[in-house]
Amino acid sequence: MYAVLDVRNLRKVYDKIVAVDDLTFAVPGGAVLGLLGGNGAGKTTTISMLLGLLVPTSGQIRILGEDMLRHRFRVLPRMNLSSPYVDLPHRLTARQNLTVYGRLYGVPDLARRIDALAGQLDLVDHLDRPFGHLSSGQKTRVTLAKALVNTPSVLLLDEPTASLDPDTADWVRTLLKDYQRQTGATILLASHNMQEVERLCDDVILMQTGRVFDRGSPAELIARFGRESMEEVFLDMARGRGRSIEALRKVEAVR
Amino acid sequence: MTTAAAASGSPLTRVAALVLRHWYILRGSWLRILELAYWPAVQMVMWGFLSEFLARQTSYVAQAFGVLLSGMLLWDVLVRGQLGLSISFLEEMWSRNLGHLFASPLRPIEFAAGIVTMSLIRTVVGMVPVTILTIAFFGFSIYSLGWPLLVFFFALQMFGWGVGLAISGMVLRKGLGAETFAWAAVFILLPVSGVYYPIAVLPAWLQPVAWALPPAYVFEGMRAVLANHAVRPELLAGALALSVVYLVLGFGCFMWLFNGARRKGLLSTQGE
């Protein structure tokens, strides 16, 4: 099947620190891939490289068939990002921020698109308030609206429900699932939230210190680790109780 | 609902979007608009009174009353050009917005064009009222320089943009610790720019440095118009040509530092 996201042997080294090491994965169109790992696992670094914000030390990235290292501007209009690590201008209202980004992405009929997103994300009463005056949950929803303003084919979400209360987080997950179903968008989701990963992701890459620790669907990973939830799988990886995919391959090779 | 099928939006639309982002900020605060004219106005009053005093003492100023005021106003065109661009860039740094901007279809050259346009807007909004006040207070109009004023204006603006782009790249690469340069860098050129005195006054070894910079051509050209009523085309051409060279160099410097920031992962981490 045609891979919308095709990443091969991706590596990023800062001075002597290896942030991402030999990362390879492919995501078919319409799938949701989760990047799961603790702090410093390389999730945000990977997303930054996919968007061209960060130049890899080596490796290849193809998105929607284009080489991102050489032709990223052919693909960026069809991508978007939501991240708690990148802010929007605080003095601009939510509507002004969405207008600016809608125009940057060349969104047609922008006013209607903003109104529709405000309705979906429960932002109607907050559109004309400065972004800096919003609560952290409202800010997260505005950032999500910005990420959806161009109806992206490839959506990169870095901890999309950070700062949201459980009810709103659940509601946002439903929205993202609906968006993916309605548009056939391909989503890459980096998260610490295991419920989110279990609910949204078709496939999960477990990352540890920049490397792939294991990969599979949430059900496969839970079965392989002999656990009952992704949270337990994550804790096994984090506490060194699970075996990495490399270690498993070595065992299989010996057999 | 379907996803975006193809790249849409033109370079001009994206530049206009960035200008709109900064225009929202500017129009939202009368203090920011006032600030644009505040310092030029204070300087204009001070140099205006000094000119009136000197006009009674020296025949040079008496014959060309506006020479100091014009020098001050044109110097501020350069300062506003550089500062206007740097402030627009710093706004993006302060708001930690660069990651979103450069993950969008906005290309670095479009980003530069956007902040250059904002610099032009800031300069015009700040300087035009001050030139009108100069007429009202001291009876001197800088517009008496005639069409060469347009050449002086754009030469100084372009040079300011070149310096501003280089400094913006440095702030991006080195972080907000280098912010002070954005406010003060251009003033190091003041002694060799010939704003208030001819380049010939400088020591012989320093004069080649002055002539390697566009302001020397602008201010010598300005004095030629005001004191001798002569337009010197070679000075206008030199000012424009050198300004274009410095603008290209400034953009090259910005791109070099921008690419370094992309390698270091600074686009999504820089901020307060």
C-alpha cells in the first residue's frame, strides 16, 4: 500500500547526543500512527524533522510522495501541526490567529471555515478574545483549530490533549477520530497518554532514547508484553522490563 | 469534507498574511503607534532648536538651515528601517511562534519580505507626522529636497533592512541574549555615516570605511542639494547600488544563520 509517510534510517545527532537513531517507519494513507515514549525519547525531534523545522543528520523522509528534505514546500500546504511546545501570538485574538494561518495556508472561504472550526471546538465565545487571555484548555483548542484550518491530509499532533481536563480531552479525541474518518487524513500522534494512544492509533511505535523499542497495534503490543493495557506496556518499557525489538530479533536469530 | 488537495495560496498572499499578523499587533495598541513617532519627534525638536541657535552663529547653517534637521530625519529613516524589521522579527521570537510559521508554507524569503514590508509601514507611520511637525515648528520641509529624497529614503531603508536581517539571523542563532544588538547595532555606524559633518572631516584612514557604506553617499548627496542646490547623480547611484548589495548580503547572512538554526533545532525552541 502507498505510504503517505515514509521514513527511512532517520538519525539526528546534536554534537555527541543521539536524539533519534535509525528510525524507519511507513504509514499508509488514512492510518493513525502513535509515537509513544518517555521524555527525551525523540518524539518531538521526529515531528520537527518531518515538518522541516529540523534538518536530520542522515536518513530519508518522503511525505505524500515528495522528498521532504528537498521539496518540503510542495507538501507543507497539505500538512499541519499542533504542539504545546510552539505558541501562537498572545496579543492576537483567536480569530486573528486563525485568519493569519488560514491565509498562510491559502484556505478558501476562510471566514466560514473559522466559524465551522469554532463551532466544532466550542470556541465561538472565545474567538474575539486575545489568545494570551485564554485558559490553557482553550489555548489547546485554538491550537487544534489552527492545525485543522487547512483541512490537512497529514496531521502531526504532539500531545494534542495536554492541559485538557479528562472530559474535554475525550471530546477532542472524538473530534480527531471523526476528522480522520471524514477526511481520510493520515495522523501521526506523539503522546504520553496511553488511553489516547489505545483509542486513536492503528499502529504504535514505542520509542526509547531515540530508537524504536517495539512496534505494533495496541492490541499486539499488549499481547506481546503479556499486559492488560498500553499503560502497563509503557511502564514495562520505561522500567526496562520489556525487551526491545532488537533484543527480540537477536533471540530469534540464535534460535 | 475532504483534505486539502493541492498547494494553494500565492507568495503574495503569504507575505500579506504575515503583514496582517503584525498590523493586528500595531493597530491594537496606540502606545505602539505613538512609540514609532516618539523618539524621532524628540530628536527633531532638539536638533531644530540647535539649528536655530547655530544659524545665528555660523554662515553654513544660516545658508542651509535644514542641513542638521535633514540629517537627523534621514538618519532616523535608517534607524527605523533596521529597528522596524528587527522588532517584527523579535515579536515572533517573543511569542514563540516561529515553529508554526516555518511549519507552514511560508518560505524564508516570504518571511523576510513580510517583515521588510512591516518595517516600511512602521517607518512611514513614525516619520511622516514628524516631518509635518518639522514644518510646523521650524518652517523647514524635508520635502524641499525634491525627488532625490525618494532615493535617499529607499537607499537608507534597504541598508537598514540588510542590517536588520543579519541581526535577526544572529538573534535566531544565538537566542534572545543577542537582542541588545537589534536595538543598538546600527548606531555604531553613526560616526562614519557623515550625518552631521562631511566625510572629509574623518581621518584619511577612516574615509574608505565610510565610503564603503551607503549612508555616506546619502548624506553627502543631501548636503549637496541643501547647500549647493546640486543633485549629484554619482552619489545617488552609489547609495542605491551599495544599499542593494548590503540588502542581498543581509538576506544571505539571515539564510545562513536560519539554516544553522534548522540544523540545531532552534526554530521550535527559541523564545523568552
